[in-house]
Amino acid sequence: MDRTKDRNEAGILVAAFGLWLAVAMVGCLLIIGVANRAVQRSAAQSAADAAALAGAAEGRSAAVAIARANDAIVVAFDQEGSVVTVRIERDGIHAHARAEKQIRLAGRG
């Protein structure tokens, strides 16, 4: 009778460990998915920032070129005076950024 009880307990432990392992793997996959999405969002925002800076400095064509170099496309480009607003899409993620061209006079810090 003791051997049967030991086998049942071992079987329960194996089943419990298997269930715990499955839950742990699902948790790890969720964490990896969230981290991957954060990295993609950060890359899209960096591309938008770079495109906005290029657009403020040199115009729409520069913003498009920088976005393309960052594997993104310019969805919208607006320029009002010295302020440029750019909206890009990279890997299905949208991001936007604003930049302003500042002119510094020679001889001033």
C-alpha cells in the first residue's frame, strides 16, 4: 500500500511541476512580447525624432530620407514657420515628433 501511495504522490508532483512549468513559460512569452513592443515603439519614436530634426533643418525631402534610412515612412509632414511636425510609421507603429529650427547669430554663445 505504501508503494501505491508513493507512486500517486510522485504522479501528483510531476503533474504539478508540469503545470507550473507551463504557466512559467506563458509568463515568459508575455514578458518577451511586451519588451519587444517597447523596443519597436522606441525605434519608431527615434525615427520620428530624427526625421523632425532633419525636416526642420533641411525640409521635407531630408525628413523623408532620414525616415527611410530608419526603415520608416513619413505619413504626415507639416511646417509652420520654423516649427516642423512629422508623423511616421515603422513596422505598423505610428510616432510623431516636433522640431524647431533655431538660427543663431555669429559671435553669440
